[in-house]
Amino acid sequence: MKIVRLGDICDFLDSRRVPVEESLRIPGPYPYYGANGQQGWINGYIFDEPLVLLAEDGGHFGSKIQPIAYQISGKTWVNNHAHVLRPRKICNPDYLCYILSYYDVTSLVSGTTRPKLTKANAEEIKIPLPPLDEQRRIAAILQRADRLRRLRRLSRQLSDTFLQSVFLQMFGDPATNPMGWKMRPAGDIFEIQLGKMRSEREITGDYLHPYLRNVNVQWGYLDLSDVKEMDFSPKEMSKYLLRKGDILVCEGGEVGRTAVYNGEIENCAYQNALHRLRAKNTGIINTNYFINFMRVACDSGLIAKFSSQVTIAHFTAEKFIDLGVMVPPISTQKEYSQICDRHKIMNIQQIESSRQSEQLFQTLLARAFSEI
């Protein structure tokens, strides 16, 4: 298999590109493209043929997930942030697009704040070029694998919104409470307490313990891939030690993001970027119900109304105590919780399927272009 320069198998049509600021763009029926895909619509076009676009600046250089190349066809407009490639007859466009999509161009880009792949450097990209029939065969295999992983991604995206949709159907929007559920202040339902203030002086000492931060709390689960340690005295541990079943809510960052601690880490505490909620009466609020109450409340803008915002939003304990929480009958909450539990099992299966399809695609890419 011969190795060729990109500039020897493609015509660069960069000189025909025309950037148009968004404020000056007149809406129309033609797609307007940039480094990472379509950026809007415009009332004219400058290309009308199948082409491959390769990011010039602002691309996802070095990513294994986000491509730096994609295909366009028909009447289109391209700005000056993407190289415009017309493959010559010896090169299949689908094959070319796949080989460029995740090509490691880090050694070819220049600049630090906004890396740029110049035309001169792009022309020097080396790619393996088998016979045309073999290019088509490789492209067809990759298309099937790519379609599978895209379907898996879409399935996960749809799954992520499922519980919120069911919540709205069963309970309505927390911002308006259209079903007239009993409302209680969060402070009546939970003991709400912020964690310990982080200090550089206290990351070493005689009483180091793991603690959870804002980044560890994701929607409905704890990300424990990076757990830090901090000094907590015995007295502080009696105050900040997490118990199984404690609910954690982000005070800043993505305000309101909520998960439950189920004893995943022994003797674990938490910092002041998180609220710890401990139910005063376990027969009032179901954990699964409350997590999704918070998610829907965030989506509806209810939590934002309770957040103080100067430069960065904060959900203070004083505000949290006053947050009105819908309290349907516990039997109805448990019915919803059972749906959440079944969804969790399905979601684990979807995550594994998505991981396998992604791995398959990357393996096929590596095999197909192993001679780069």
C-alpha cells in the first residue's frame, strides 16, 4: 500500500471560501459550514458538489471522539475555518473522510490559544492509499460500525431524558405544580448542611480522609474516578462524615446537580461546594423521586430562581431551606422509584453497548489505517 501526501490526491478549494459574520448573515435555504459542522443557514451558496471539509482552526484536534473532518454535498457555503477538499478520482471521498476524521495532526498544528492547521501543513498529511475498490470496501465497513455507534449514542441520549419525561407526566412541573401536590420547604424535610471549606494547608496532616467535591456529584450517580483527600479532625469528621443514603446537591457549578451517597467509599466526607441532605423522616421523600425532582426543577428554571448570581451562580443553604418541594403520596413516589430502578439496569446495559460499539469503531479505524 502506498503512502501519499494529501496535497497530491486532493484539490484545496480554500480560495473560494467566504466568511460571513453571524450578524451579517441573511437567513436562507443553504447550510453555512465552519470547522466543526453546520453553523447556520444563509441565502446563497458558493459550492455545489460533494466535498470533504477539514478543520483549519478551532477543530477538535487530538480528539478520539469528536472528528476534525466531515462531508458535505449540494449547494453550500463554507467559511474560512475549514479547508475545502475535492478528492481526485484516485481517492474515494468516504474513505478520505474517515481517515481524516480522527487523524492525529497535533504535530502539524501551530498556535497555543487557538491551534491552526495551515493549508501548507494540511497538504503534507500522509495517508495510505490502497486501490479504489479496497478504499470503498474499507469505507463501507467503517460506515456500518459508525452507524452502530451513532445509534448507541442516540439511544443513550433518549434514555437520559426518559425519567424526566415520566416525572413530568406523573407529577407535573415543579415550577408550577399543576397537579396541586402538597408543598413543603426543603428545610422541613431535610437537615441541610454545607461541607468543609477546602484549604491548601489541610491537604496533608494526621487526619487525612477522602472527601467528595462538586465534580464527583453527577446527575443520579457519583463519579469516583478522582477523589481527593483532606485533613478532617475527629470533631470535623463527626460533623462531615457521610452516611449511606445521604443526598448530595451541588452548591455551585451546575447548581442543583444531585446524587445519593451509598457508602461507596469508607469514612468519606464532603467539602463546602456540596450540600448534604439527610431526611428528617424517611417516610416523606423517596430518594429517586427527589433526585429527579431536582433535575426537572433545574431544567424548568426553578432552582435558578433560588440561586444567588453575581459572577458565578450559588445555591446557598439559606435559599435551599426555603425551596418548595412537591410531596406526592409516598406510594406514588415509590411507584416512580421502581421505574427509576428498572431504567438504571437498562442504562447500564446501554452504556456497555455504547462502549463496545465505540471500541469496535476505533479498532476498525486502527486496523484500516495502521500503515499511517
